[in-house]
Amino acid sequence: MCWKCDGWSDEDIRQWYLDTIQAVGWAVCGVERGPNSPPFSYTVGLTRFHDHPELVMSGLDGPDAQPLLHELATHVREGHRYRAGDVITSFSSHRYQVLRVNNPRRLAMAQEIYGSRGARQVHGLQVVWSNHAGQWPWDPGWAEGRRTQEIFGRPFPAAA
């Protein structure tokens, strides 16, 4: 689950997240590539400290997704609120579209820390990236391969 926590106990990992969230306001959790799925990373802590859904990126290894998620989380800390359907064009040559995550249980560390034993579910928003041609993974011309990003929500194909 944690790309930099090899050899740590579950309690050590949980404590690292709690300490980082306390110091920064969030942490980033990386989930390694599986045999049939690309890697993904997500924030933990935006729910508690910023009353905002956690942010998720798929298809990038943890160290590559981390700076992007930190940039977006910094905007949240400064008061910005991302919503499903938003298209972000402000900080990269790529465009990013925000989708509501249909199954936020995949954000296991966020659920463990901030979910209320099933009574409260932590919500997530996926930040989907376009290719250099500006196409989304669901566009017919997407040349990166369908498995590059796993889509956790319902796309808004009208966003150009």
C-alpha cells in the first residue's frame, strides 16, 4: 500500500500517515501496480482537515503522482473546492478532469483513518489526466492504451 514503507508494521505505517497529516494537512498513499491494474495514488487527510473529498490519480507511480496531488491539495488548503466535472488546466501541459469516485472503499487508508467503521464513508474525486494531444482515456483517439489509467468514476465526455 505505501510505496516507501517496506518492512514497516501496519501500526508504523498508520502512525506515519497520522504524523504526516498532522504536520502537512494530508499525506499521499501510493498503491503499486497489480497484475491487471495500473498503480494509483490518493490523498489522506483532506477529509478531516479541509472538509474535502480525497483526491485520486491512476496510472502514475507514487513518486510521479505525489507532486501533482500535493499541488492540488495545496489549492484545497487555500480554499479551492474541486467538483466532479471540473477541468483543470492551470498547472501543467496536461488537462485534468475531476470525476466522482464510485467506490471510495478503494481508498483503504483514508477509510481506515477517517471512515467510521462503515457508518461514514470517506469520499473521493479522481483526477484523470489527458494525453499530450488533449484526449481523455475514454476518447476514441486515445493512443496510450486503455489500461494506462483506471477510471474510478463516470466520465463527463462533453468536457473538451
